[in-house]
Amino acid sequence: MTKRIVFTGGTGKAGRHAVPHLLAKGYQVLNLDLKPFDHPGVNTLITDVTDSGQVFNALTSHFGFDGFEAGQPAQAPDAVVHFAAVPRMLLNPDNKTYADNVVSTYNVIEAAMKLGVRKVIIASSETTYGVCFAEGDRDYHSFPLEEDYDTDPMDSYGLSKVVNEKTARAFAMRYGADIYALRIGNVIEPHEYARDFPGYLANPAVRKRNAWSYIDARDLGEIVHLCIEKDGLGFQVFNAVNDTITAHEPTAEFLAKHAPGTPVTRALQGFEAPLSNRKIREVLGFREAHDWRDYVKG
């Protein structure tokens, strides 16, 4: 049977690429968002995920008008993908960013668990590694950044993502569920390669806060697909990034020049991204389809 997926935040930068990818894989998708998503085959239920009652209701709603033909009330979905959030700093006051992101994630996971859903994927963030929104020029503790790194953000956004990972872990243990948190890197849409990457390559310092790494929005959709299909892992954290560093030099050579004071804890092969995706390659079988070098001239 076709899997039914509720996707929160499908109208956002990552969601508007991930949702079509899931549709192409044969899933039915219901988008929960505050803004519509104009895409064939996707209904958007305008939902405030900071309101627990709305979330419970939305997770037991028909995906479209054809649902009424079944002759019975809508059932909970097969999986929930939770991307809805205040997406970064400086969009809202810090306390609202923190509160909205933490409460919405609690609401979504709680509703899913109590309605019998046992697969939830949540959007965590590279900001948990503590440099992206740090005050001043802060160094990473070590390279590569892998999932056992001591997360220590000082900002309200990164802090909300750390709390959300703990929330996910708690519910996964309590309900025996699979809840996977994706530490999503800097999301790049197709049109942004030609616009932004020449500047990134010319001035490497501007990419330090992103650990000189990125995730193509379409490859992120594939990571979500792989998470939906991979059962039995309980609570997991995965770095969601592409394979390679955003630089022309091999990674070890680049880091020796641009981050000389940061320890390297294992050999970095070739152009391996400093924010490592080794776990999703080994555990989920991820293979990137969109290397930045295919889109950037020179």
C-alpha cells in the first residue's frame, strides 16, 4: 500500500524540494504549514503546530477530498516528517524562536506517538555544533564533525534543536518508536549554485560557520525517503549533508590552512566534507545526486 506521510513545513525552503521528491517515490503527502504550497497532488492544511489541538486534529485529517470516498474517518499517517520551524536567527525575538521550535516539536512527536505512528523524522540542524550563530569567531572542537560531537550552541535557535533531539529521544524510548533527527546543513537550492558558490570559493572565511559543507535540497529529499524506509533504529541522529567540502583544495590541506588550530581526529579522505555524512552513507545507504561541482564553473 502507498505510505501516507504528513510533512510539516512543506512550503519552506527545504520542504518545497523534499515533498515533490517523496511524491515521486510514490508516497501520499499532506503538508501542514501556515502558507499554501502550490504543487500538484499536495494539499496544504493550514496548521499552527505550536497548538497541540491543531496538530492532533491535522494528523487525523483526510489528505484531500478523495479521502471522503473511503466511507470512514481518516486515520493517522504511516510516518510524520517535521520540518516546520522558525528557520533561523533574527526572524523573531530569541525567546519566541526557542519557544516555537521546542513546543512545536513536542506537539508533533507527542501527537504522532499517541496516535500510533512509530516513524517520525525531525529537522535538527548544523547549528547544534555551536559555531553557526556563535558570538564572534569561534573554532570547532575538532574535525570531522560527527554525530557524537559535544553539541554546545550559545544561540536560541541551536539550543532549541538540541532540546528537540532530547525530546525525540525521550519519546522514542517511551514508545519504542523510530525517531530520526537530521542535523541539516546549509540548504542549497538549484538556483543558488551559480549565484553563491563563486563567492564561497573566493572567500573561504564566509563558509566557516557552515563548516564548509552543504546539503542540496533535492538530496535532502532523498535522505528523508531513506529514513522513512529504514526501520528499527530507535532514536538516531544523522548529519544531513552532501559528500564534499565547498573548496577546491583537498580537505586536509584546506583545514590546515584555514583552521590550523582545530584538531583532526581521523584522516579526512580527498574532498570529504568537514561536517561528515559518513553515518548516512553507511547506515542508510545515501548516495548524493547533486555534487556542487556539477553546477559551478571554474
